[in-house]
Amino acid sequence: MTPPTVTISHSLPPITSPQKKPTPPTTTTLSLLQLCNHLHEANQVHALMIKSSQISDTYSASRLAEFYAVSDNGNLKYAETVTNSIQVPYRYAWNTLIRGNLKKKNTHKAISLYDQMMCKSVEPDRFTFTLVLKACTLLGLRESVKQFHCQIIKRGVENSVSIRNKLIHVYAVNGSMVDARKVFDKSTDLDIVTWNSLLEGYAGNGEGGLVRHVFDEMPQRDVVSWNTVIAYYVRVSKFSEAIEVFQRMQEEGEQPDGVTLVSMLTAIAHLGALAQGKWVHAYIRKHGIELDENLGSALVNMYSKCGCLDRAREAFDETKRKSIDTWNAMIAGLASNGRSLEAIDLFSSMETSRTQPDVITFSCILNACSHGGLVEEGLAYFGKMKTVYGIEPDVAHYGCMIDLLGRAGLFDKVEETMKSMPMEPDAIMWKSLLSACKIHNKFDLGEKAGLELIKLAPDDHASYILLSNIYALANKWDGVHKLRKNMIEKGIKKPPGCSSIEVDGLVHEFIVGDTKHCKSKEIYDMVEEMEAKLKVVGYEPDTKHVLLDIEEEVVKQTSLGRHSEKLAVAFGLISTKPGTTIRVFNNIRMCGDCHSTMKLLSMAYSRDMVIRDSNRFHHFRGGSCSCMDYCKFEWKEYHVAMCTVSARNSQCNVRYGIYRIRKHPWKLVHSGFQWGKQLAAPLLILQAMQTT
């Protein structure tokens, strides 16, 4: 929708002589205005000025109008009445009235007041134009900006630094960088604000090459300049470049502020560069920077996305003024790291603190239920959204429910939910259903979901790959070849699986079968050692995860052994001290064979391993994973006495009170990955289950 334009009269009124500021009266009651805390008190001062005839004094009336216009206890209607009553038009009063309307978001009114000024022959000054240009920025009035620019030139105030900078800014915001550059090039006195205005304009319009060119050409830079470039790189997902600029910022002696650190923590979170994230946290503590809502949320998010939940909780507790974003970041971090029950506990704490949850909060808690297999809890929270908090579920919340029910194998409820939704299923819902069908071998339903997904996202490589995997698992290789032929014809390419690991502050990346690393020989020697240790404990490669039409079993096993996350783990083993936690970040979902391998490797090498894939975190320790294999296996439910026992393959999970109890060995596991004391009660439950 095209934003409305405001027509400015081209016929200018006679230019009056420059106005002089009226001399303040020697005896006034204006000082009383500074003591007013309520509108009725200002009305009393107003009445006193009328009674004493002081209201006829231009200066006094303008000060009263200023209070009414910009004070939190003022009234814009009264301000306009007082301004119109001034017999000798006074520019200061009109500027104040425009400023008050901008403060109260009455942007159209602010521009109409400019027209009233013209009709009353009140000469605008640089402050007037700065205010109306700000109104144009907020409204996106491109044509009105040009009209005001013309009047600025006619009145000879185009050389004003504040007007020049505001013109560059408003042109940039409206996408007119050619006009912004013309204003910049015609300027003779370029200050740091002028340069920053142009820099922000190029960054806001996505002109990356010019952003860096202008930045490098700047005669001097301040923290705003650095923040603009760093934030731009983060916005366009060039996280390594953002970190490089930050390092250059430090080398040149510029001190980062809170805005800089938020951008840096965002970049670090995406790269998984935990060491650099710890450095930023140490910097915050060393310089006594307060963890406000934004910085605290960014720090919690960074630690969560690096798989370091203990430090995330520390940052959460250090943040004194927690906003809903801070709570959401912590709940989301717990959910993605497999601590679903802790996420539920934190949601309850948030309710106790009287912080109102929003739509994002419920997306986070529903994701927690999905990752933890908490079907009943998820259904309860979904109902609570509307009945308790009056929040209508949107497409994201329904998507979480489809994921939750699909993972649990409740396909009848999935179908019921999709039919009852007030909106059509989106691509994310079909992806969730397709993934669930792969887990539970529902090939026919998976094919239907995959075809619907391709209709909605015909250019997304994931749509074709997911359906191709379904065909491959069902041995429908004709379908696989047809899909990949379509991808080639449409020019759709699947990005290669890529895993990264940070060692000594440097991030190393690997792709499948990578041989370009400088330590490739040592890495592949370690891969062979890993495979030997795995064979000792009875590991056999799960070749059904090689979704290619390959008949030779040896070739399939070799393919599995060269997956990027295994290469990254091998590099971590040869590059770090024994006992060091290995953290790997993968851009795609980890296959089942790699998942089984990592569990055994964590036990064989006595190492904690944290793998972040495109879906969630997996914390491997002592042969177990924090996801409790929920992402891999089909669940079956048995009802035993007062407990619900869920079994999958050779492992058993029991909901017992608010805890999850695992087999091998029987230990109390809070939220899936915190070990406690041995229990005897689960043995009785196990016996009951075995006799069912």
C-alpha cells in the first residue's frame, strides 16, 4: 500500500523580518510551571496568567504552550489553543507544538501544523524543518521530502548541519540513496554525523560494497560507525566478517558499547564460538556494564546456542531487569538443549513473577514439550494460551503442536488438528509431519506431506531432500531419481553438510569427506582409531542412513564414516586435552548412525560431546544423549498402575512424578540430562512393564 503524501503549498507567504525572541518579563509566574506534576496544576497557573494579563505576553504564552505540548502532564489541545491565541506569531511556540505532536506520534498533525505556520506567515527555521523531516521519515513520505527540500533551499538553510544530516537520513530511509548521496557530495563541512548518516543509509538499503567503502573512507569513526557496520554484517548473516570488524575496532582503540556487544553476541551465537563469547562476557564484567534487558537476553541466547546451559543460567540470574525477551531466551535455550522439564519449571517461575507471557513464550514452551515428548503438557499449554491469557494460537503454535503429536506417533490427532485449524497448513507444518513420518515409517502419509510441501516451497532444497529420503527408506529409487532430476532442472542445489568446531579461539569447518584441512592425515588416522574402538564395543554401521542407491555395503559404511560431524569430532580429539568437552555445530540434521556413534564415542573416550544440528542440541555423556533418542525411535506406551511407561527399542523411559527415569543404569534424570542418586522404585516399574 502506497503511503499517503502530504501536499505542501508552493506559493510561499511573504517572508517576514527575522523574529527576535521576546524579552522575558521581569515578574512572572512561569517558575510555577516547573513545579506542576498534574494537568490541573498547570491549568491553575494558566488561570493565574489570564487573571494577571500575563497571557498576553508572547514569551509567557509560548512557555505555557511548551508545557502543554511536550510535558508528560500536558495536553496538546490546550497547547494549540494557546499557540493560536498569541497575537504576534512566534516561531518557537509553533516548533514546540510540532515537537509535542511528534512526541505523541501525531505525525500527520505535525505536518499540517507546518501548513498552518505558512498561513499565519510564521517563518520556519532549521528547527522547524528538522522536525517536519522527522515526521516524513516516520511516515515514509518520499514526495513530501522533496517538497520540503525545495523550501529549505529557497529559504537558504540548506547549509545547516542538522538539516543536511536529517535530509541524508530521510532520503536513505525512503530508499533514495542517489538523492542522499547528492546531498552528501554538495556538503562542504562533513562532520562525523554526516558520514554516519550516509553509512547507515547504505547499510539500511543493503548496499554492502558501499557500506565498507564509505566506512574505510571515513576520516574519523565513532562507536556509531563501528556499530553500523557490525550490525549490517550480522543482519546479512556474515558473522565472521562482523567479528573481524569488531577485532579491528579493538585494535584502533574504540570502546564498544551495549549495542556493539549485542551484535557481537548474536554473531558469536550463530558461529558457536564459545571462547569468544566468554571473552565478551568477561569484558562486560570487567568494565561493569549493566546487563539490561537487551544485553542480558543476547548473552543468555549466546550461551544457549553454544550448548552451555549452566553459563546461560548464570547470565539469566545476573540480569536484574528481566524483560519477556530474557525469559523467552532462557526457556528457548532449555528447550533446544533437551531440558524440557526445566523449561516448564522456568515458565512457572515466570508466571509467579507476574511477567505476562507472549506469543513467543508459548512457541518456546510448546517446543520444549515437543523435544521432550511431553504430549499431555503440550496440549495443556496450548489450551492455556487462549483460556488463561487470551492469546489466539497462530500458525507457529499450530506448527509446534503438529511437531509434538507427529513425533509421538499420534497421527490421528495430527490430522484432527490440521483439519480444525483456522488457517491452511504452511510449509513448516508439512516439514514437521514429513519428519515424523520418516521416524515412524509412515511412507504413504510421508509422500503426501512431501508433495504438499513441494507445492508450498518449490524452491526450497529441503522439500525435495526430505521427500527423497522417504522414497529412499521405502526403496522407491525411481521416486528419488525423479526428484533429483527435478532439482537439477530447476537449478536447486542442496548445500553440503558442514560441521564446525572451535579450538583455541579459531573456528575450523569440515564438509563430508573433507581432505583440505592442514591436518587431514592426522584427522583420518583418528577416524580409523575411532572406528576400531567402536568395533570393540560391538558397533555396526547403520547403512540404512545412506540414502543413496548403492548396493555395496562397504561403500555405504565408508560414506557414513566420512560425515562432517565425525571429522570435526576427530579433529577435536587430536587437538584438545583429555577430558575437554568437544562442541560441534552442524548445519543439517544429524543422521541416526552419527547419533549412535557419538553416544559410543563419548563413553569410549570419556568425553562430553555437544553437537548442535539444525534442529536441536545433543549432549552426549557416558553413552547417553540428552534427547533420550526421542528424535530417532518410535515410542510405544503401556499403562502400569499410576505411571505411564514408554518403551522404544532397547531403552525404556518412565514418567515418574516430575522426573524422567532411564535404563542403563537406572538413575534419576531431571529434564533428561542431570544425574542424581540411584533409585529402587524404577525396578518395580520395570518388572511390571515386562509382564505386561
